[in-house]
Amino acid sequence: MPELDSDLDKSSAAPFGGELTEAMESVSQEVALRGGVARLGDIADRPRLEAERLLAAVLGMERALLLAHPEVRLRPAQLQVYGDAVRRRAQGVPLPYILGRVEFYGLEMLVTPDVLIPRPETELLVETALEDLAGRIASGSSPLVVDVGTGSGCIAIALAATLPAVRVIAIDIEAAALHVARSNALRYGVENRVFCVRDDLLSAVAGPLDLILSNPPYIADHEWADLPASVRQEPRHALLGGPQGLSAIRRLLDQASFRLAHGGLLLVEIGSRQGDVVRSLAEAAFPTANIEILPDLAGLDRLLAVRKPSTPTLPSAPFPAERG
Ligand SMILES: C[S@@+](CC[C@H](N)C(=O)[O-])C[C@H]1O[C@@H](n2cnc3c(N)ncnc32)[C@H](O)[C@@H]1O
């Protein structure tokens, strides 16, 4: 970061985080960005983009506006805040935790280290749910959805914000996560249709339910150490699902089997190598249902879809032979 360093050296202030004195001069946007890029080169795939996003956040501007105004300069206090942000990012803190927000399904979700950072692959669950919900709404119903393990509330809020007829029970076992989900619901004006509830999976919810959704913790415990350092900054309980990553999925299938309505749909996000085993678990829990494993955009197994038949059906297993 030679330019930034030399700029700061002029005023005897340490770059990015030492004591910045009032006497220090302002710094040009380009100098600040180059300093950020140099610091982020080892950690970020796109250091320039991340530096621009951090700088835009510090200046309270949209990134596009910042780029359209290269003449904007940073005052010493702003440079200090930017420097602190760059330093945290260089230490491996995920960008969304520093910015306090992330984009999901075209919406800006507030995030804190209490919640998983919503991932683009989870949009497949949202799209599949929206398709099902649109059909139900077209046939005159106002569906009730349950989102199990809501975290930031990203799934629940994306559905409620897209379809005004939808109500969602958003469940999480962590009170701190529900606090974030509630803030996001308020942000999008859907707090009257997204009900945040603290519960252990579906334990306190009675059926029958039309649509049960979940992105549960599904990483095997022993995989923790191999996860990228930045992912290990996210809450463990949001990621780890027991010895094979299947503990929450098994319990959820069990609970959902007698809560899902006839004609109802259960969607569960899964790990890319869990398709076969999760299909078997689902077949055992829902012997008469139509079961699919849907791939994500990368072609990897990503979503379990279980649809219960509209009318009660007997399992195809043979009846025990009649006696006598
Ligand atoms: C993988 S994160 C998903 C968060 C969010 N739905 C998303 O897609 O970004 C899993 C969430 O499930 C919650 N969770 C873990 N075990 C739970 C349980 N037994 N009951 C309810 N929620 C649970 C965690 O607190 C975490 O918020």
C-alpha cells in the first residue's frame, strides 16, 4: 500500500488504524482504494470490489455513486473507520458482517455474527417455494408457510415480500437470530405476516401445514476444521448437523411426516453429497409421497422436495397375508 502509506507518513499518522491526528490531510478516494486493495489481496477474491464496497459504506454512498465521483476525498475520521474495516476484513471477518448486510433474492438483508450469511444457492429453495405458493394463491387460498431455522429470516422475508397473501411462521432455536429476523421483517414491512417463534424445529407447531421449508445445519461435525476460515466465523450451530450432518434433517423429516398436509410440500436444503442418503430418509418418513432431489445452478444436489399426495394413500408395501 505504498501510496497510502506515504500519504499518511506525511502527517506522521500510522496507516489504517494507528492514531490519526486532526492535523492529517484528507486522502483521495483512489489512494484509499489502492491501500485497501493491497491489504485485501491475500483474503478476497475481488479485492478492488471489496475495497470499493467498504469505502462506499464508510462514506454512506452507493458504490455506483462513489465510482462516479472520483474527486471525493476522505476526511481523517473517515479514513480511520475505513482503515479499521479493511483491517477486520484482512483478518478474515466476512464482508457481510463488516457491512452489516448482504443481498439475498434481490433484497438487502441485515446480518450480524449471530446469523448465517444467506447464500445464493438458497435462492433455489425460495424459487421452488414461490412456484408452489403462486399455484395455491391462484386457487384462492392464503397459505401458511413454516420456515424452520430462519436465521436472518431471509427465506421467510423473501416469500412474504414477494407474495402479499403469504404468512410465515419463522422458527429458530436462537433468540439472537430471531432478533435479526424481526429487524429484517420490519425493514420490509412484513412484520404482520412473518411471525418469529423460538422453537426446537417443529416441536411446538401443530399441523396440518401446506408448506414446510428449511435450510437446516447440514455440515458434518468433522468437516468443521476444513471449512474456510471466514466460514468458521459464522455460528457453529447454524452450520453443523452432527456426525454426518444429518441430525437436524432426520428429526425434521420425522416431525414433518405427521404435520405436512395432504397435498403439502416440504423443501429442505441439503449438502451436495447428501442427495442419496436424504432421499432414503425421506422415503422412509413419507412412504407415499413424491420425492425429488433438485440440483442447484452448479448441477449439485441441493434441495429435497417431498410432496404428499392430495388424498390419503396407503403405502405400496403388501398387506400382511390374511389368517385362516
Ligand atoms: C443453515 S442456518 C439457515 C439460516 C437461514 N434460513 C438461511 O438460509 O440463511 C440454520 C439455522 O437453523 C437454526 N437451528 C439450528 N438448530 C435448530 C433447531 N433445533 N431448531 C430450530 N432452529 C435451529 C440455527 O440457529 C440457524 O439459524
